[in-house]
Amino acid sequence: MSYAIRLKCRECERTYPLDPIAACEECWAPLEVVYDYGKLWADLRREDLASRPPNMWRYRELLPVAGEPWVGHQTGFTPLVAAPRLGAALGAREVYVKNDAVNHPTLSFKDRVVAVALSKAHEFGFDTVGCSSTGNLANALAAQAAAGGFKTFIFVPAELEPEKIIGTQVYGATLVKVQGNYDQVNRLCAEIAQKHSWGMVNVNLRSYYSEGSKTLGYEIAEQLGWRLPQNIVIPMAGGSLITKVNKAFEELKKLAWVAPARTRFFGAQAAGCSPITTAAKRGTTEIEPQKPRTIAKSLAIGNPADGIFAVKTILASGGAGEDVEDQEIVDGICLLAETEGIFAETAGGVTIAVARKLIRQGRLNPEESLVLAITGNGLKTLGALQGRLAEGVLIRPKVEDFDEQFLSTAATA
Ligand SMILES: *Cc1c(COP(=O)(O)O)cnc(C)c1O
Ligand SMILES: [Zn+2]
């Protein structure tokens, strides 16, 4: 069962019942799910979780789904990988990779949010669902809507990576390619949502959907032996994930499931779309929208819905925002792959490159524990590496050719 009790406006604190509502009617700010932590604290021990199956629903009391989850039964509980070789390359002592590149079923952290959104859509009785997306959300929604028996409309910017287009259409979803960037797609999606009684994941289901991101935070704490990391680097698009991992850590402290230690939150973006890190660097919550121009398309949101809250999270934690150029993103992808055998998409390259930059700048303490959030799979953004790796050597099917090409220098050495 869930301990969710109501929705509350993040700005004016007006409360609402647990209905499909897009935003506060008074001030248009996002709505937050509120839980009865006192009752939860009395009813549930963290030890009670140990025997539950390894998926995101082991934290179901802290999610807003009342009954049985409708989809995503295998989603979450991805590996937290100790990464000593990457740590050595970064000059950091205790590094972990939270690897959502292998999340089920579509290889990104968006599977978590969609699992909650569609379970909620089922409870509300929606038969049609939709979203606007920079790619991974489209994949996750299309797959889980197919498994959950929903009709699906998905709105994406027309110039999305082909892997993400195919990885949406294959599930039978209706893909609407819109001439424009994500922010224009999102506005169109919100207008369409108003006309139909559909479950729009990032419109009228948004406050539920975003709660799914908290499970990434619960898992990190549990996988560290119910301990919070001292530092965490998280890639940001709309700024929801970083905000919700912070909410997860605060909840765990409230429940006394972890010691009340401080975690510094470091938000990562591409230089070509950096509205949140730019604000964080200036120390202001004023977000100036940008026109995205980066290979990190999954992070290319120029007008981030949760940008203000992301900046607040970063600044209040004593962390920082930082951004990196496209070449550094590619280098970050390669560094993670070569040291730990994990192939991340461009967003993961952003995380690694930002961590490296912050350590070099002396702004991230390399003696402290550090978790790097890898949120998507490299096979979905192959184009980013096209022409950036050495061409393979072509030989005839002859041993002499092999020896000559690959062993001649070793033989003479
Ligand atoms: C959507 C996405 C993010 C960022 O999520 P927000 O909650 O919008 O900040 C990070 N990484 C990947 C791979 C994503 O698809
Ligand atoms: Zn309000």
C-alpha cells in the first residue's frame, strides 16, 4: 500500500486530492505528492524491505500508487558498481556508478517514472496515454504502454536520434514528429492534453510520474548499506531527477533509515544546453531559457520545468552546477567504457566529464565517496561516436596479414 495522502503546491502550499491535476490552479506551480511519514515510520522498518524482490516497487510505500503496480514489475534495482579504475583515472578514492543504462525494459532511468505514471493512469481509468519527450521517455512509455494495454501518442522533436525513433515505433505507439525543439513539442502536448481526457505522463500525471525518480535515490542508499554518498553527480534535463533524488535522501533521513549525513548535489549539463548550470553558477534561481545545440539530446531542454528546484537543491547542498563541451562528452563516454566496461549514452558522458572537471577544479573532494548517475544506454546514441573512434584495420583472411598488421611492432621490439 501507499502512504501518499494528498498533493501540495510547491509554491503556495495549497493542497489537492490525489487526482490527475497538471499544476496548481492558483499559481501554476508544480504539485508535490505528500506522504504520511509518521505513520510510515511507525509501520515499516528498513529491514522489512530486505526480503522483497529486487525492483523499484520494494519502496512502494514511498510511491503514490495505491493498489498493485500495473506495469514495470522488473524495473529498477539496477547495479551500483564500485568503479576503482574510473576512480583512479579521475583521481578519486571511492567512486560508484549507478548504472541505469541497464534498466528494464528500455535501458534508461525513464523506465522508473513511466512505471509509476502508467500504474497511476490505470488507477485513474485512462485508456489512452501520451507524453512529449527528448527520446528516452518516448521509448519507456511506448514499451510499458504496450505491456499495459494502453493506446499511446508520443510527441518528439523531428530531429531525434534514429535509435530513439525506431525504439519508440517498434512498440506500436503513434509517434508524432514535430518540427521544432523539445520546448515547442512540450507546449503542443500540453494543449492537446487539455482537449482530451488522456493520461499525459508529463502533464496531468506529472506529479506522480516524477516520484518514480526517487527510487534511484533509495536504491543508492540501500546498496551502500543504508548510507548516503557524500557527493553525487546527476545529469539534468528538466531538473526533475536531481530534485527527486534529494527528496528521496531527505525522506530516508526523516524515517531514520540512514544517518543524517550531508550529500552534495552536483548537477551536470551540456554547454550547448545549460540553463540550470548557468543559473547555479550565478547563484540565482532565475532560469534564462536557451536554444539547445548539443549532442546530448536527452538533456536538451532549454526551458526546464523543474529548473528552479534543481538550482535550489544544488545550492542548498553545498554542491555546484557544471557543464561540458560536446568533445568532453564523447571523451567521458569513452573513459567510462574503457575503465569500467559500461557504455553510456551522451547523458552519461556529461556526468563523467562534469565529475572530471569538478575534481580538476578542486570543487569536488576526491577523498570523499562519490556516486555518478549513469542514466541511459550508449547503444541509443551511436551517432555521437560516429567518426570519433579509430577505424578498424581491414585484413585478408590470412595469418601473415594479422601478424604484419598487429604483431610486427611487438615482434621487433
Ligand atoms: C530525461 C533524462 C535525464 C534528465 O532528467 P530530468 O529529470 O528531466 O532532469 C537524464 N538522463 C537521461 C538519459 C534522460 O533521458
Ligand atoms: Zn500554488
